[in-house]
Amino acid sequence: MSNGKQLTVFLNHASLGILLPVLNLILLDRGADLKTLPLLVASYSAAVLCFELPSGICADLYGRKTVFLISGACQMLSLSLLLFADNWIWLVFYILINGISRAFSSGSLDALIVDQALQEKGEICLPSVVARLGILEQTGLAAGCILGGFLSCIGDSFTVNILTRGAFTAVAFGICLFGIREDKISRRLGQRTPLNKHIKEGIKTILSKQDFPLILASMLFTGFFLISIETYWQPAYLKISQSAEGTWVLGALSFAGSLLAAMGNSFCQSLMKKFPGCQWRIYSISRFFLGCAMLFLALQKNVWFFILGYGSIYLLLGTGSVAENSLINQYTPGYLRASILSLGSFLLQAGSMSASLFCSLFVDRIAIPGLWLTAGAVLIGYTTFMVVFLLAKRTGPGKKKLEKNDIKRYDTESF
């Protein structure tokens, strides 16, 4: 992976981290309230849902680099709107364009990098390149979060955070435009595929493996889980801590969460190297304990136990995501990669939108701990169902046992 690619991935996620620890506070400061906040998040998810699949298909058919650059342009426009927002109407426009930017960025650059890595190194490098991407993304988020937390202390309207994110986005846009090439492999050696044929091949690919549809479907529940924690962890922490350290503490916690997610990425890579072919087991175990960590967090009234639960969640998220992405990329041919990754993101956002509506309706009735208990129980329940279903399929009457050759085994030496 070239330095230009690594720097682009890092800066793209660092720019996101600059707003992440205080984004909900920015929205509340500029016209939102606790009831409209999850509705704004739902609007974001709706925008992503509308453009997710079309953007992924466009990336496969017309170029991943072009789609990523469109994302950068949309991000700059959305930040301009946020900078001048002073009521919820401006915030709606910001959220919608930001969602479009997210849809065009998801999967496009990752698909380009994975395809070029497979072309140069072969399938042997897949777990390593997926882990490297995860580490770059999470360390970028961590650096952005700690910077964003301190920048939020400058002034009283978070303007410095918004301007700094714009600068990071512009630099990432420039590096991608001038420093990253797009191989022909991304476009099926220059051949144009009809849209209907492209969609049919995608459906056939998904249904070709018993566990592939279940992995994609699990992203619905992951989205439900994530939005419940990301929407409310900041006010929940401030309520428990009852301290006056300032918003820089939120930046420090966001930094710690992203750093732990990166550690989870690295830990998963080590596990897959030690236990080749066990991506599925690593994925299912980490998702089960992720739900358990959410139950633990929901019951906490002590600051330090809250921090422990919060950190555990992001460590387990990072561990499971590498195994999940390795399986998805393993099952997906190169010419469908951006489309399948966008489908996964589409399902993630569908889960997020459902969670946003659920939170808006029930936050007054069951409070934040009740929302977290629900999210943890849902994730545990689906993971348990997924494992039991696949075990029944593979060991049931008339079914042959899983052969060792049915599982891809990778040597995960450093990429």
C-alpha cells in the first residue's frame, strides 16, 4: 500500500474524528434538542440509504476514484452549511448532504486499495490489507478525536472544529486527485457491464455462500447497536461524571475508543495469523461479547466502570470488523467489490435509521440505559441465532460436514 493511499485513508478519517466527539453538541448548540437529535440522525441515515447502492454500483462501473472525489466535494459543501447554521432547517440540509458524502465514500477507496493489493500480492495478503485499512481508519479517528476535543475549547461555537475538518478534507481530496491512480482491474479491464447484469451477478455472489447473507444481515443489527451508543454516550457520560472538565474530556474518550478499535484490528490480525481459516469464529465470538459489553455499560453509574465498558465496546468492535471485512472481501470478486461493500453500508445505515426512530420514540420512556439494554440484547440474540442456524445447516441430516478445503486459509504475513 503506497504512502499516498495510507495518508488519504488516515486524513479522511482524521477529518471525521475532528467533529465526532462534539458533533451532537454542535447540533444541539445550533438548533436541535434531545428529541430532534435522533431525527436528524435518521435523516442522515435516510440520505445514505438513498445513495448507498447507486454510489457503489457507480464506483464499480465508472471508477472508484471518481466516486471518492465526489464524496469529498459533497463534504466541503456540507461543512459550509454547518458553519453558518443557526436553526434546524440548516441542520437538515447539512445532514442530508453529509449523508450523500458518506454514501459516496463508503467502499469506494477501500475497494480500490483491496483490488490493487490483490492484483500485486494475491489473496495471501487479504487479512493483512484489511487489518491495515482498519488500523489506519481507527488511528485517524483517534488522532482526529483528541485534536477535536481540544479544538472545541477554542471559542464557544465549535467553529474551529468545522474549519479544521474542512482543511483535512481538502488535503485528502488533493492527495487522491493527484497521488492515487486507478488500475483497470477496478473497471473489468475497461469493459462496460450492463446495470441489470451487474445486479444479477451481485445477487448470485451473495447467495453462493450460506453465511454470506447472514453476515450482511448482521450489519443491520450492528447499525442499530452503534447508533444507540454514538447518539447518547456523550450526555450519558456528562450526567454520570457530574464534573466540569470541559468538552476536551469527550475528545479524550473518543480518542481512547478509536485507539482501542485500532488495537482490536491488530489483535484480530494476530488471531487470524495464529488460527488461519477461523475468521468466522472470531467474528461471531467478538459480536456476542460486544452485546455483553453493552449490557455492562447500560448498568453503570460509576465513571470508571462506564469508561471500562465504553472501551470494551470499541475494542470488540475493532476485533470483529477485521474478521467481518475479511470474509466479505474473500467472498466478493473484484468487479463487484464496491457494490457489495456499499450494500453492507446500506444495511448498516438501515439499522441506524431504525435505531434512531426507536430512540426518539422511547428515550423518554425507558431512558438511555433502557435503550442500551435493548441494543445489547438484540445483538446477542441475532448472533446466537446466526451461529445456531449455520451449525444446524452444516451438521443436519443429509448435510455433509464442513470440509477443511471449504475454508480459505491465508498466511497473514505483514503486507
